[in-house]
Amino acid sequence: GAVVSQHPSRVICKSGTSVKIECRSLDFQATTMFWYRQFPKKSLMLMATSNEGSKATYEQGVEKDKFLINHASLTLSTLTVTSAHPEDSSFYICSAILAVGTGELFFGEGSRLTVL
Amino acid sequence: AQSVSQHNHHVILSEAASLELGCNYSYGGTVNLFWYVQYPGQHLQLLLKYFSGDPLVKGIKGFEAEFIKSKFSFNLRKPSVQWSDTAEYFCAVTPRGYGQNFVFGPGTRLSVLP
């Protein structure tokens, strides 16, 4: 099946710094990737839809200047949390859907961000 | 707007007990339905999905789900759970033809006691 990989799996940073999380589709080309945020004991919240070669589409309430998304190639999307604050601490998950496939989402392992 | 609800936040069962996790959605049109599972420390993975046809779908690891259109439900079942089924289970819906707009339920944590 399709494999999506995220890196890093865990990152700790100081408040005010920026952190980049990478999401790669390892064995398929993903024209569209999705970034989710998962809060403790809550569901996945879609943050944005990342389209290769174009600007990401952000969900209502998600600050596009804080969560920068770049989808520069068909196998890589990045999420940069800029000027991170403790409230940005969370579990971030990326996913991708096959352009022609079974219509299911394939998820990365997730990245745990802790902002001190 | 679409929404997905899951009946239980946390379910605790003993091994060999039967499982049923409820999922209801609100959407007026035709939908595709999914159950995803997240084992401790692992990424989300697909358990099963329904697109069309037989409303009783079978997935991996002995799980099955039944789509009842009149009830807007897609409940997940397993006749006999194992300790290894301990995980978080998420129901998800996407409108047919708009396959990228997934809406997830809040999740149900299943704890299976050995």
C-alpha cells in the first residue's frame, strides 16, 4: 500500500523559534496532501489542504502566517510552525490521497511538537 | 456542514467480548464511509471502507461495519476482541464525488483487558 512518512517524529523547541515538519509520499505521487492537528482525547482537525505547485487552502481559524505549508514536489509537503508558542504544542499528522486509487487517506506517523 | 459523532469516548472490554462502536453522520447526500484505527504509538491506518454495494463490509483483523442509510449510521463490530485490538478508532465520512473532504469523528478509545 501507499506509504506516507513524516519527519521528525518528535521535536522540542523553545518559544519563538520555527519548526519544520516534512511529509513525504514514499511510493506514490501525491498531488494533494492534508495536514491535521490532533489534540489530546480529541479528533483530527484538518488544518489545511496542500496542493502541489500552488498555495495551500487553509481551514477557517487556522493562521496561514503561523502554519506555513509548502508543497514543492509531488512527494513532499512541509509544514513550518513559525514563532512557535506553547499553545502550538500538539500532534501534527499529514496524509495523502492517491490521485487515482481507492479514495482512502494514507497517514504519516505524526509529529509530536513540544514548545517550551 | 457535515459532522460525525461516535457514541462512546472510551470502551473497556475483556478479551473475547463482542464489540460494537457506534458512528453516526450528518450529511444529506451520498457518502463514502471509513473506519480508521490508531494503535498506541502508530499512525492511523484504514480498517475498512464503504463506497457502495453490500452495506455490510468486512475489513482487516476480523472487523466489519454495517452501513444503515436510513439511520445515517456506520457501526463497527467485531465478534471477539483481543488485547491487541486496544487502540483509538475513528469513523470518517467524505461526500461522494468530493473525495478529499474527510470529516472525522472524535474517536473512541478501546481498551481490551487480558
